[in-house]
Amino acid sequence: MSDEMRVRRPARLRGTIAIPGDKSVTHRAIMFNSIAAGDARIDGFLDAADTRSTLECMRALGAEIEDLGGGVLVVHGRGRGGLHEADNVLDCGNSGTTMRLLTGLVSGLPMLSVLTGDDSLRRRPMARVVRPLAQLGAEITARAAGTLPPVVVQGGPLRGGQRVDTAVASAQVKSALLLAGLAADGPTTVSEPSASRDHTERMLAAMGAGIATVEDGGRHVVTLTPPATDLVAVDVTVPGDISTAAVWMVLASLHPDAELTLMNVGINPTRTGLLDILWGMGADITLIEERVTGGEPVADLRVRSARLKGIEVGGELVPRAIDELPLVALAGALAEGETLIRDAEELRVKESDRVASTAAVLRAFGAEVEERPDGMLVRGGATLHAGSAESRGDHRLAMLGAAAGVLADGVSTIVGGGAVVVSYPEFWEELLRLQAAEGAVSR
């Protein structure tokens, strides 16, 4: 794949898209089954750079995982005791999920582990995981006074009966603590400002861990009671990733003549913030054949062109749509009125500073965006013109630039388009297929 892609607006957008497997669920299905007892089949495995990082790290720790092809993995779990110390550092690539969850997991294993990643990952904050894990008794250090990777963990038994209050609603932080709690001598409680995605709780409960969730004083509180024996391996059918579907949802809503059907999309309520935002803006999105697959709610989505209006996004919507907020900003640029995104400081510590980088991408196409410390104000009614956008190695920005280019007048260039391999390797091919008749994408 060329790293520089050119796009232009087609006269119409029509088609059906099979959405690739959910990245969050894929990470967890591999990792959790690797410390469970028994064999588990994972169908719909997302084969992308981030999930490959988790796969190879678990193999380095001694997990036996067969790749049967066609999106099927088989994990032969031998329990937590079946893992062993890796003979090299654990390379998490660009995957913050791999690094943070794995840090929690190895904190409870009697071995030394060193976790690192690429240049981008080594700039992402780890104190939010390192400090609360230390509260549980983990022996853990990291670069820059415990704030940045690489991370060094000397694992061992951990203290139960602990409650950790997190400053941010982060599924990665919560999951790291719950995984560490599996090695504790009693319950572990995690309290977060609002509910973050709950794939970890759903899967651990299905595997035999005790999970209790309550709302307490405006905070979302999860308590894990470790099982008396190893987790029990479970087969997982991975639903389509709503974060991947997001680019098509926004693109079809904004294009003047579009109708797309998105197949098998996970609609876990902790992940559907974008749906609620787009419906609030006036989008024409219909859920078809709602069903449950592998414990996760799923539906097909039909998305048609619509006239959108500006909206204010903040509070509990933010953790439910954190990865999709750059696309919300694009929607705001073409909507009527202003769109304000607030309470989203977390955007600044993603693969890039997604406040600054989103603003830069959208400005390249003529949108008017004002950065705020915790988000951005987007003035609607823009007429997008051809531009050149830089992904900065961030897969979400590459797809944001592509969507903006498809909605702009003229031919636009996306530099660093190859970054999509992190989460959606087929993205450019899918866009090319949809627009082939128009010749709207080129390398």
C-alpha cells in the first residue's frame, strides 16, 4: 500500500460493508483466554497491527495460540500458571491497550516483564496505570519517574481489599486493575468518574470471575472477586467494531447522496456514544436485526444522507465516544450551527494530541476549528475544499482525512495513509470498492 492516498468526492455512495472485528474485544479474547483453563475458539479475530501485538506478546509469555486463518484463532489455555517469563522485552507496538492491560496482567505473575513499544507508544502516559497498581502492591517502575514506557514489572501476589479511585474514565486503566486483581487475596474495587466500555467486565464474568457494578456518589464502581481456581476458557464471536464503523456512519450522513448498510456492528451501550451524538444531530441511522452475539449486542446499521445540526458533546458521552470525537468534529464542520466538544482532555494523550491534530486536519480542508484545553469548538456550514492532510502516524487521523477528502471539492491527499493498518487494514480497499465507478480513490 502506498503511504500517500488521493481521494475526491463521488457523485453518490451506495453499498454494504462488512465491519471488521472489534479491536477491544479481540485484545481481551486473546489475553483473557491465554490465562484461562481450556481451549477457546475466537471467531472474527481482527487481524491488525494492534491485535497482532497482543497475540505475539502472549505467545512470548508462553501462551499456545493457533491462527487457523479466516479470522479464526484457537487459544489453548493452561491457566495463569501456564505462562512463563519472556526471554526478551514484550513489544506492544503502537497498542496502548496491549501495554496497559498486559501491565496489569503480569503484575500478578511471578516473573519479570519489561514492556515497550514504538516511538508513539513510548510517549503515552503510564502513571495512570503504574500508580494504582502500586497501591495493590505491584513492584513496578517506568521511565521518567514512573510516567512513560518502557515499564518494568516484577510480578507476584497482590493485596486484596483495595479500592482505587481513578481520575479518568478509562477502560484500559480499569481493565489493568481488574486483571491485576485476579492475583489478589481478596476483592479489588475500581471507581471511575463515569462508566467506560465494559468488555472486560462482561468477558471476565463469563469466565468465572465475580463482577459487581454499582453507581456510588456519581461514580461508576466495579468490584472483582477472583475465582477460587483459574478462569474458564470461553469461545468468543467478535462483533464488528463500532469505532471502525464510525467513519462510514459519518461519511454517509454527510454525503449528499448516500445509503450504506454496515453489517454486524457491536452496539454495546458503553460504546454507542457516537450513535447518540449523530441522532442528536439529526442523522438518519436505523438499527436492523438487533441481536446478541457472544454476550455482546449487535445490529446492522442503515445510514442515509441527512441534514445535521450542531450539538454540544460532554459529560458521560465523552468516554462512550472518545475514539470517534474527531469524526464528530468533521460532522460539526458541515452541520448547521456550532458543535462544542468539551470534557475531552483524554484526546490529548492518544496516539497523537487529537485535539491539535484533528483541528489541523480539518483546517487543511477549510473548516473553522477553535482548540480548547478540553476539546474544540467547530463552526458549521463549511464548504470543504481539496486539501492535504497528514496522519502523523495516527490511524484515526488517516481515516478522518480520508472522510474529509471524500466530502471536499477537488482532489485531496492523505499523507501517511498506511497508518490504518493499526485498526483497519482493509480501509482503503473498502473505500476504493465503494467508489470504483467514480475513480474517487488513487494511490
